[in-house]
Amino acid sequence: MGIPASRRTLCALCSLELDSDAPGTYQWTSGWVMRRQDGGGHSVTLPERAPRWAHRLCVDRASRGTLHQSSLFGD
């Protein structure tokens, strides 16, 4: 079963097709974050969502700095 056309989009990080409504899919969001006393921040307040989507694995790899690395195992 394919992805319905209304949910089919490209990953902003790898440019491969994804289902924008699939569990674990990321959506680009910006907003206000209150700084904590020891650094860091709380959750995003007044979030604004953009029509940009990414696979969970792509976001995980990008956060580790390994998005554009390949492995011997093909993943």
C-alpha cells in the first residue's frame, strides 16, 4: 500500500519520500523557548509549524552529526 498523495512529501534532510502523517515523522517547528537557570530551555511556546518534514532516522543522524555518513551495513 502506497502513501496517499495528500500525505506524500520529501524529507528535508535526505530528499527521499515520506508519509507526513506517519508516527515518528518530524515536522519543522519554531517558537519561543524560556531559558533555564542552568542553561538549556523548556518546551516551545507559541509554536509555528512549517510544511517541512523529516524521517526520524534522518533527524537522529543529523543530531549526532552523522547524517551524510554511510555504513558498511547500508543504513
